[in-house]
Amino acid sequence: MQKTVGILALQGAYQKHADILSLLGVQSMLVRRPEHLHDCAALILPGGESTSISLLIQKYELAPAIKKLAETRPVMGVCAGMVLMASEVNDTHVQPLALAPMRVQRNHYGRQLHSFTAELELAFDATPYRAHFIRAPAVESIGNDTKILACVKNQPVMVQYGQHLALSFHPELTHDTRIHQYWLKHVKQQ
Ligand code: GLN
């Protein structure tokens, strides 16, 4: 049976992940309730507004099911999704899911106006990657077992904890599918 990747679809930029996965021949489904996670081999926490997504996660009682899935299955957190994956966040309006041992600062790179693109050196590929940052968070500190895969000005913007990936930028906003492909290797390995 083909593996299905869940995409948390409570708020934010979830649809474009479905488009990229479909381009890569991977089946996906939108996740809005805990029972939807039963059929998922992995999960994407998309960008958006981490405060709103956090409230909706509480409203629909999704946190225990997401944490359970993350014990054995890969999660990719993008921007607001990275904030949600953290163990600590500098904003009490967000209840992070603690899927990776890292402290994250919301809106580190400023407001919408300060969105930018940056050429990244990826730890797993020699060709540079143009990344899109939108009100992006920064990783302030990480646990020992967390690998840094890319940085902007010495600040980690892509980290890996086991099979989980957390990104400050939006890989669904470019035609370059290498980030999704890198993470999907973990999905296929299961
Ligand atoms: N600044 C947003 C937050 O912390 C994230 C922005 C994004 O996902 N593009 O909620």
C-alpha cells in the first residue's frame, strides 16, 4: 500500500505542500482531526500563524495524537510549524508540542515587510538552495542530538532531530523540491 503523508490543515500554507507531494508522486491527506492521523505515515506542520494553529490544535485536541505519531514517524515543521515543533518558544501564546529539543524565537527576522530570500548551503547537497523566509523564526538553542543542516549568518534555519526536520523557511514556495525529497527519504525508510 502507498504511504500517505498527512498535512496539518487547520490554518496557513498547507495546500502547496500537497501540490509538491503530488508532483513527487506521494499521496497526501489534509489532517484536521486526531483520527485523521491514523492513516498517516508522516506529518507536515505547515507555515501560517503559530498562535492560531496552536489554539486550533488545543480546540480539536490534536496534541496527544501528533506527539504519538512523532514517536515513530517523521514530522516536518515549516516556519510556524517549526515554532510548534520546539520544546520552548519565546511566546506564551504558543503551546509547543516539544517534538524536538530546541528553543525557538518567533518572528526573529522581523515582520512581513522583512521577508527575504537567501542562498543556503545545505549540509546534504552541494548545490546552493534559494530559501524564502516570511516572518521567520530562529533557532536559539538546540539539544545535543540535533543536527544543523543550514544556517543564515551562523544562525540555524534548518535542523534535523532523528527523522524530524524543522525549517525557518518555506520549501513549498519554490520549484526546488530537494527539501521535501530529503525528508521523504525518512518516510520511505520506515
Ligand atoms: N511568524 C509566524 C509565527 O510565528 C510564522 C510565519 C510563517 O509561518 N510564515 O506564527
